[in-house]
Amino acid sequence: MAIAMIGRKLGMMRLYDGAGHAHGVSVIELGPNTVTQVRTAERDGYTAVQLGFDGNRKRVNRPKRGHLRKAGVETAALDQLHEVRVPNVEGYELGQALTVDQFEPGQFVNVAGTSKGRGFAGGVKRWNFRGGPKTHGQSDRHRAPGSVGAGTTPGRVFKGLRMAGHMGAQRSTVLNLLVVLTDPTRNLIFVEGSVPGPRGGIVHVEPGRRKPLAAFQPPALPSAGEAGAEPAQAAEAAGAAQEDGAGA
């Protein structure tokens, strides 16, 4: 059974599936994740596994190194740790590696991450306010928020009013993104649509509740031999064209 995994957003690109339909996909380096702790109902009161993902070795402090030493992975740079609830911990053991091959093309996943920080933003950018009128003597009200409340009654500003403030840098989850392709050899997963965060941001991918697409045709990527043969064939064709031009 597939469980949530930790990954890193690499960017976006375009892929064509087996039916020729174009998909704008986000490329995520998903795994390998290492099991660093197993929680049981007898000892902890619930069942879960803690996963670690490679990152910056300098961010692994001494307490975290001691924690990883118990799992036998002290030398790994597992600075990203995340606990995943599972119904049963059978089949999981310390040091076990989980890879992207547990996800298949055609299924749907939920991707969570920290959105891009936009700093201090005004009402127009933060809440899509339309701004003030552009005419009738208005010279400096184009992006003003407008009125924030009445006067004597209630004589205050209600809590939760949409105003300018810090934008972004919040936990965000996108639901039911289609898995277009997986590449276990490079630990990559290609999901349709955008995911929160910048390039290099940490994301969490978990199986979605939507049923998989039964008739989905994933893209057919060329193998290593075929990919290496295509440039050679192109070079031979270019050389033959130059010879024909010289002979003419």
C-alpha cells in the first residue's frame, strides 16, 4: 500500500501521454525515503513510520544524529523527517528505503508544501480587490483598500477583515493531481498541474482519494540506448546532407 513520501520540487515541463494529449506537469524528486523510526500501538499508542529525506548535511544537528544512529543511518544527510500514520507497521523496518515505484501513472495524489513567500502585500495583490475608481477626481485611490468599517457604531474594525499584510509562506495542499509518469531510475514523479513552493522546495506526496483512471495511457519515454542513438542518427543525417550539398 502506498503511503505519503517526502520529495523536492524540481520545476515544470510538458509531457504528451500515449493518446497524444499534452499535460503541464510538475517534476518532483520523490525519495528514496528512509525509515528512521517505527511507532507501535503497544509502545506509542498509535501506529506510524517516520521517514527521512536527503538534504543538507550541515542541518543535521547532534540530537538528530543520535536519533538517526538508532536507525543505523547516521552517515546519511537526512535533515527532513516526517511522520506518516499507517494502519499497520508490519513490513516496515529501520533503515528500509521507500521509492517512487509505489505510485503508478493514472492514479491521483495530494501534494502539500509551503507556498512562495510574497512579503508584505496590499489588498489588490493579496485579496484581488478591484481598487478605486480611475476617474471622477480620484488621483491616488487606484489601489487603496477602501473603507474598513463604520464610525460611531461599532466604532472599531471587525476581526478577520481582509487588509494588507504578509502574503504566502503558508502550508498549502493541492488535492487530486494526476500522476502522468514515474521514473524509478531517477526517483522522479511527474504530476499534472502546479504544486506549492519554489524550485527546490520540500513537498509531501500522498495518495489521493479519487479513483485511478483505468484507461490512462502514460507517455513512452525512450530508453537509454534509444536516447543515445537519436543524436547519432541526427548527426549522420546532417553529415549526409552536407556531402550532398558539396557534391551538387
